[in-house]
Amino acid sequence: DGGITQSPKYLFRKEGQNVTLSCEQNLNHDAMYWYRQDPGQGLRLIYYSQIVNDFQKGDIAEGYSVSREKKESFPLTVTSAQKNPTAFYLCASRRGGDQRNIQYFGAGTRLSVL
Amino acid sequence: GIQVEQSPPDLILQEGANSTLRCNFSDSVNNLQWFHQNPWGQLINLFYIPSGTKQNGRLSATTVATERYSLLYISSSQTTDSGVYFCAVTRQAGTALIFGKGTTLSVSS
């Protein structure tokens, strides 16, 4: 089935540890996005990538890093510099050249701090 | 940047009731999407509706772009409609979505 796969569903981070969240899509979409959701809040943009080997910071990029070595994959690393990482993380993608700008979302990863 | 406000923040309904959710945005948009977030967190696309009216079963949406608001109508609500409904917009193609804080809907039988 075509879609966006995020893994793992649940992740626990120890103090001072870096963790990486996976996002893979087989939709042949060019653009990919990472959002963070805190309880009772909307989603906020962390990073986005319009094409392979290129990405831009969003509104809350501090303490996070990304890479885009393959079109299908856009992993997010939550570094030890992110002091409040507990949140729900959602990955999205969009077809290149889609002037309607419709985005599709994965099922998310819940990150908690031990 | 563009602001997105949703109302009401919370809505409690009996099964079978109708409801209207509102989304106001502060600037012109090229994309407006309505999402339903289910209890497991999955965001489900409901409508792409930067202007006009669309219907899908018991759900319909209307966006009046000139007045910068959109409405989501849910008729004959069911318990499975419970969850959080988000409105999200972009100002131009290629940019990321800007989300409102959502409306939490609880439907009881």
C-alpha cells in the first residue's frame, strides 16, 4: 500500500541521549515535513525538505536535526539539546509541483523522556 | 505570519446531533485543509477547500475566501466522529501548513 510510515510508534529517551525518528514514504513525493504536537495544541513545523539533499528550518528547529539523502526518507534526530522533547511527532509529504499543496500524514511517533 | 483560529475549542454532542466548526484565518490562502485526528493520533484528510463548498457523506465544508473563514458541518453525528478537528492553511504553494489549535469533539451515545 502507498503511504507514509513512521517508526517507532513509541520511543523513550534517556537524559543526554540522541534519538532518531524514522519517516519513509512510497508515494514518490518530493517534499517532506516534520511537525511537533503538544497536548491541546496544533502542529508546529520543525523542519521541511523540498528536494533531496536540501532542507530548511521551521519555527521550532532548535534541538533537532534532519537529513534527506533519499527521496523516500526524512529521519528526524532529537538531540540532547532539546530540553523538552516529550511530544507527538508527525511526518508529512506532498507531491512536487502540486499547486494545491495538499499534505498527507503518517501515524506519528510518541516520544517520552525517562 | 498568518494566524489560524478555530472555534469552539470543545464541543460535546449527543449522537445524532448536528454541529458546525469554524476556522478564521488572517490572510489570503492558497490551501485550506480540514483534518480529523482520531484517538490514536492519526491525522486524516477530510477536505481540501481553499474556496467553495464540498460534501462527503455526512460531512460538508464551506470556505468563503473573501471573508477569510471556513466552516465544517457534521450532520447526524456518531461516536466515531469524536476526536480533534484541525484546520490548516498555507499562503503559497510549497510552504508548510499552519495549523489552528483544533476543536475537540466528543459524541456520546
